[in-house]
Amino acid sequence: ADGRTVKLKPELRDYVNLSDAVDAVIACLRYQGSEHVFNIGSGRLVSMYEISAITHRLVGRPCPEVPETGPPSHRAALDSRLAWAELGWEPH
């Protein structure tokens, strides 16, 4: 709302809903098993362009954007199968 332009990079990332992340943390705190590290992710790659479109829809207005062109510079999806198996956690 301050008039600044948002740069949209051609990246694909694994975004997690905040309530899913909180559920994962609670599951970790209750966990009594032998594993010590869990990946927590949705397993779904989402582009910055998709995030921008969702934000525009929720806020009710677009913000100034400058899309950067080229192939995705970053692709990262987490494998959360261990968390699903050990914690009984999965994203919704």
C-alpha cells in the first residue's frame, strides 16, 4: 500500500500454510520417536506469480509488479514423507 513495486522472480518454491506449519510444530513437540529432523512442506511447487495472484484476490487490489523473465532460478520442494509417517502430519 506504500506504492512500491514488487519484483516477481521466475521461481518455484514449496510454500506451507501457516496453520499447517503450526500443526507440524505441535506434532514435533509431542513426538516421542527416534528421528530428529523433519522436512515440513506442502510438496507442491508454487510460482511467485501464483502467490501474487492469490494476494491480489485476498487484498482486493493489485500492487505494482515487475516480472523478471527467464527460466526459474530456484526450484525447491521438500520431501515431507518422514513427517507424514512418523508424526502423522500432512498438509491440508
